Amino acid sequence: MWIGGRFHSSAEICDWNAFLLANAGSREDLAGGADHLGFAGCLESSGWAIGDGSLDFQIVAATGEDDPTTRDSSEFRTIAQSERDGLGAQGYWSYLVVTSPHGPSDVADLGIGLQNRGMGLITVQARWNAPLGRNWSSSLAAGWLRAAADSPLVVGPDIGVEIADTLRWDLGAGLALEFGAGYLFSGDFFRIPGGGSPDDLWEFFSRFQLEF
């Protein structure tokens, strides 16, 4: 069961969006059964006019479980939508491109979302949207991510810091070319136990799309 609410407010200087969700359920396929009760929420402010562009920021959080053997979990769960989406349901909620799904780059992201392998998520993100001249625009984003629970399944909860930029060339009549790059300074969440520091990850992407 998922139950919650959404909030939206428009003001002269910016817009505010928020949601709060509670998720409760049980699994009878496990020996002895298992129950969970988790929470997730988001607070976003968008459209802050600064110069020729606008600034958006958001804080997203979901509870996780630090003991994977417990029968009474605080994990927030989502529903897998496909075989590829084994970490839980995704959507274009994030400003980033390497760690989570993003329209033009949604091919090889890490699948970080609210469920996040049962460990939950805390992330703070900002995005700067600005015109670059005739039919061109840029979306420059940065964010910090970590697991909400310090689980023994990973060396540490720190997922890392990512920076990304998406350029868009609007050709008119719904046709646009989008391309860009993202770079993740990887944290201990990706470290192999007993190994050295995880490699940083980078990605180049492009999408040529007609929308109608």
C-alpha cells in the first residue's frame, strides 16, 4: 500500500512542489514472513530567476533498512517496471544523468532511486537552466547522494557527487537535439570490500527526438 499527498504553490519569485508517501506491505513468500513500513518525501523549489536563467533545487529522501536480515523493515519500496529495472520503479525525478534515469541519457544509468537496494536515499540537487542564444539552451546540474541506511551490504553509504550538463538545440515543430555529459565522483557505496577507492564514472549522451 502507498498513501500520501502532493503539494504545489506558485509565487512571483518561484514555484514550490512537495510530496510525502508512506509505503507498507508484507511478504509471505519468505519463511516466517516479513513486514515493512517506509516513508519518502521531496521538497523542490523551481524557477528562481537569476540573470537570463533560472535555478531549481530539490531535496529527496526515502527511508532504508540497515539490517538486511530483519523481519520488520523500514525500507521504502517501489515496483519494478521491467527486467532492467531490478532496483525498483524509476522515473525522471532526478536532475542528474549518471546516477539516475534522465531522458536524453536513459541508457546506462546506475538506477539510483528511492528504494536504492533497500537502503533508501538522501540527495540534494540543484540545476541551472539558461538560454545560450538562438534555439539553444543549457541545463547544468550538480548533486550529492548517499544511502539513508548504513547497511553491511556496502562499505559505506556515500554514493558520491555528480555534475552534469545537457545542451538542447530546438529545431522547431517538436524536433530537438539534446546532448551532454555527466561525471560522478564515486563514494564508498561502490567500493569493493577490501579493495581500493572506486573509479569515478563518466558518461556522454545524445538524443535526437521528434515529439508530437
